[in-house]
Amino acid sequence: MSPAFAHTAWAVEAGSPEKYLEQGLQALKRGAFEDAVSSLSEAVRLYERAGRADAQGAALMHLAQAHSALGQNRQAIQRLEAALALAEKSGRPAPTSVVLAGLGNVAVAIGEPQPARTYLTKSLDLAKAGGDAALEAAVLNDLGNLWAMEKKYSEAIAAYRESSQVAKRVGHGALTARALSNAAVAFRRNGQWRESETSLDAASAEIRLLGPSHDTAFLLIGLGLAYRDLRPSLPSYGDRLLLQAAGALTEAVRVAENAGDRRAASYAWGYLGTLYEDDGRYGDALQLTRKAIFAAQQVNAPESLYRWQWQAGRVLRKLGVVDDAISAYRHAVQTLQSIRAELSVGFGGVQTPFREWVEPVYLELVDLLLQRAASLQNAAQIGPYLIEAREAAELLKAAELRDYFRDDCVDTLLAKITSLDVLAQTAVVVYPVLLPDRTELLVSLPTGLKRISVPVGSERLTREVRELRRKLEKRTTREYFPHARQLYEWLIRPLETDLAPLRIETLVFVPDGPLRTIPMAALHDGRQFLVEKYALAVTPGLNLTDPRPVNRRDMKVLAVGVTEAIQGFPALPNVTVELEVLRNLFKSTTLVNQQFVVARLEKELKEEPFTIVHVASHGHFGGDVKDTFLLAFDDKLTMDRLNDLIGVFKFRDDPLDLLTLSACDTAAGDDRAALGLAGVAVKAGARSALATLWDINDRVSADLVAAFYRELKESSSVSRATALRHAQMKILTDPRYEHPGFWSPFLLINNWL
């Protein structure tokens, strides 16, 4: 939370709304943020009705602070934008500077560096011009957070130092301490460990001079965590740092309890429990963690509650109480499912790293459930644990997509789910779960769910996957072959005994992590590729699939593409052939080059209920959704824009059947980029997508796509997955293109029927 939020430059007049404003401010002070939102919302409403714009702006700033503290950053931005409009209308620079600082701070929290830099730079200029040293110090601290988010630690340290100096000069102890603590974290991340310790000691001295408050408690908590995190880097000072960490957290408990701040008390108790967990004192850790859980429950704080439920699960597991540990993990997952806002903690309020604070909760529960299943002999007892393990993994898949796309696009589809188990009579669903010591395969067979454990940990498997991906793109060598064979032995060979007696046509994979970056079609048993045995499909999650056969009646296709070199991307001359095939096969509307502009695309999609949308243009899927786009002739189509355009199909009785992206690529070795590709159908509201993992020869792409569509059109019984298999088989039998680097990157995503 930024001090800029608290630095309100409006004069608040007396009157009836003041009661609600005062209630809101008191609630903020004691950390009761839900109460603060309620009171401050009423104050804003009354000030607006009275036409008191200055006071309304002040109340909006405080309301944004409350939303931000709850992790409700989108709501915070809405309040701040309303406050900015009022401030700019007033014509006075001081309130404008305050609001810009708030907007910049929230932009840092949600990982948006460009707008953050714009807001904070403008705010700093206005603060300096107006001689507002306290605001200047606050904004410098936020700029430090921005540099730190970008891993530019030297710049961050300089900003924090300047912030602490300015704050010290005007006697702002809390801001001085915050900047020194943040500088210590930046020093540690920059490998300057003794400087980090010195900065923490200076911050500690400043905090000791502060009075009891919510902010003081959280400064102490941050101080304790920073001392804890420094221990591995300075092992010879480990005992001193442990004492400093424990002392700061114990004092945070005292301050929070005296202030009646149960939210802060929850964090203080919880992180004290973490210290004891680190030290192997599991009984004490569990006792402290339970106090943290109780405090979080008292104030309805799910963003902290799930952490302590997770911590209780870890500690109970270490104590060997497996069933109690599973129960604690179940509670943690249930609490996580109730949270839809961004979670912000620790360093500068930056958004919680998903893989650090969310993913492990689900995976550790899956691990425990599978271990529990392995300890049982009775099939009737084993089955429920396997089903629950897969359901927990499914929740993780949905959470990953929400995190990548930064919205709840998955929920629209979750409302329409159909159990794939009842559909899997000619398909087997393979659900790999990568764990530190092994890989678990959860296999949905016509006879039920089966668990197969492979003694290969995630680190070793990931190395093999990375090598296969890298060498598949080297189309002039067979260096890929040993890796394709090894992965076949780990992921497919264990299934063969179960698959042999079945008349299975299709394998559907729900890939985990690095497995999203490779095409399963390229795995090899020593004699043939996997695609020569089965049709293949991938889905980001079983519950994210809307499994219905393709609608072959009156198929209408919108085919768009770019053949020319534009925006720094090379020409794709064979796109003309690709689009001509579609024009000949279907009732096709075609937009090429200058015709394929965003406005025209929007017009066509609004006017016609297309069955298929085919995009033959460059696309890129990056590790962040901001770096993900499709190339129109006049602009880059972001995923949000694509959702706006194609998303109209979500609300029709017959949604888009197929979205084809025939020239896209994902960054090699980037699991997040591959997650974006796997989730594109979900984001766009399409039942399925056909897309490429990396750039391929556009002549091959045109031939493969033509074969796929021709079979889909001419054979009423062929599924999407089988049509793709036959198209890939046609290409791999051509001696010029037999290398899997040409044909395997085409993936059928989501619905394979």
C-alpha cells in the first residue's frame, strides 16, 4: 500500500458525510478494510450528491486505498480514475499529483510498468513543483518498487535511498522506514547482503519510534520477513538474523493486538509460525499457525487465511499426520477458490507470483491425495482419492488461465461443462501431473480412472522436454530423436498395456507445465511417431472443454490473412493458397491484406454467425498476456481485443466451432506462453482451436490446413482430431517434410470431436 494514498491534498469540509468518512478512516487505521469500503462508499455518494467535489475526491482516494488493501486492484483503479477526473477539473496540481501517485502504485501492484512509469513520473514532477516533500518521498518509493519489479535493482536502490532521505528530512518516520526496508530487499536481490542487513537495521531503528497502528504492524512484519529472507545469504549471521526476525514479528503481534487489528495479527502470527517451521519446531509452528487462522477468520480475510491453512497442511504433513494435512490443504484450496482478486503481499505490494504462492497449494494437495491413494489396496477406497486429485489439478488449470489472461474468461465455460469421462468411449484422456520426485499419469479409460506412477521427477522431465523442443526446430538434423524416444518411454509406454485391448482412436492430453511446449505427435516409439497410431488433442483442462461434434450443416467461414511483409514481420506468400482452399470448400468471406483491418473484422463478426474463423497471419504468444497478439494489417490484435471481437459468439446458442491460427509461435521453453496458446479457445469463446507452437514453412502450413479442412468437409464421420492426424500423416509421408519440425507443431486444442 503506497503512502501516497494517505497523503490527501483536499480540504474536507464539515457536514453529514463526515460521519461516514471518519468511520472509514478509523476502519482503515485498524485494518478493517471491508468496513472501510462500506463507510467510504457512502461518504463518496453523499459528497457527490452535495456537489462537494474536493471532499468527494478525498473520499475516493481513501476508498481506493481500502480496495487496494483487499487486493481489489480493478476497483481501486476505477475509484482513482474518478478521483483524477475531479482533480483535473479543479485545476489544482496538488490533488492531481496525489491521484497520479495512487494510480502509479496500483499499476505497479498489477505488473503494468509502462502506465506506472507515466503516472509516477507526472506525479513526481507535480510534487516537486509544488514543494510537497512528503508526496515526493512517497512517489520515489513507488518508483523504487517499479524498478524492483523490472529487476533493475541499482535504480531501485537509488530511488529508495532518495525517498528515505526526503522522508527523513520532513520527519516522516513511517515512510523513511518503508523506503529503507524496500532498499534492503533490493540490496539482497542484487547480491549486496551486508548492505541489506545495514539497511534493515536502519529501518528497525525508525520503526521503533513509531506509534502503534496498522501501518506500524505491517512495517514490522515486512522487517521480520526481510531478516528471515536474508538468512540463507549470510549463514554466519544466521542466529542474529533469526533473532531479529522473531523480535520484529513478536513486536508486530503486540502492536496489532493492542490496536485491535486482527488482520495484521493474522500475518504476524502466521509468519512467526513460518519461522518455527523453518527451524523444524513443528509443534510450535502449528500452534502459531492456528492462531493466524483464527485471526484471519475473525476478519474474513481469505487472502491471508489460505496461506495459514496451507502452512498448517505443510506442518501437519511434516508431523506425519497425513489425513489432517489433507484436510488443511482442502480448506486452503476452498479458500483460494473464493478469491478472484489479485493477491498482493510483501515487496512493494507487487502482485503475488502465481507459481510461488498459488500453484504449490494445489500441487501439494494433489501429491498428498495420490500418495494416500497409493497406500490403499481397496479399489473402492482408491477411486475417490484419484478423482479428488484430478479435480484439484483441474482447479489449478482454471486458476492458471485466470492468472495468465487476468480475467474470469474460464468461468463462462465452466458453467457449461460436460463430464468427459462419459464421452471417452473412443478416446483416452491422459492427465500428467509433474511432481518433484515423480510424474503421475491419471488416465481416464472407459473402465474408469487409473493412476500410473513414473519414477521421473519434474526437473529431469523438464530438461528432456526443453531439449526436444529445441531440437524439433532444427529441421535439418535428427537430433530430436533420442529425446522423442525417451519421452515416449516415460509418458506413453506405461499406458500401452491398458490401451492395447481397447478400440481407442484418440489420445487427449491435459499437459502440465513444460509439456505444453511440445507436440505429443512427435513422440516416437523407435518405429513410428505417436501420431501414426492415434489422433491427438490437447486441452488446458477437462472442465474447460465443451465437447460437441463439429457442426457441418451450413458451415460458414471467415478467412483472414496477411501475405505482405508488415510491422517488421516477413511476408507469407502461400497464405493466398490457404485462403483460396477455404473459398473453394466453404461459404467463405475472405479478408486479405488491406481488407484485414480490425474495424472490418469487427463488422464481419457482428453481422454473420460464422462456424469457423481462420487467421492466416503472424501471431505470437508470450509469457505475459501483454506480449500476446495476432497481426492484422493495421494493428496488433491483443487477446482482450480478440475476446471482444469473437466473444460475441459466447452468447449465441451455437458458439464458434473452430478458431484456426495457422502462423503463430510460442517462445521456446516458455511454459506460460504455451499456456496462452492452449487457452486461446477458452479466451475467445471457441469450442476448439487449431494452432501452431512455432513458425513453420508457410507452404507446408497451406498444404496441411487444406488437407484438414477438406477431410472435415467431405467426411461426415471424421472428428477434428482425426482430420488433423490424416493431414499430418499426408505431410510426413512427403520426403521433403518428413521431419516433425514441419508437421508436428499443429495442435488441436480443446474439443477433439
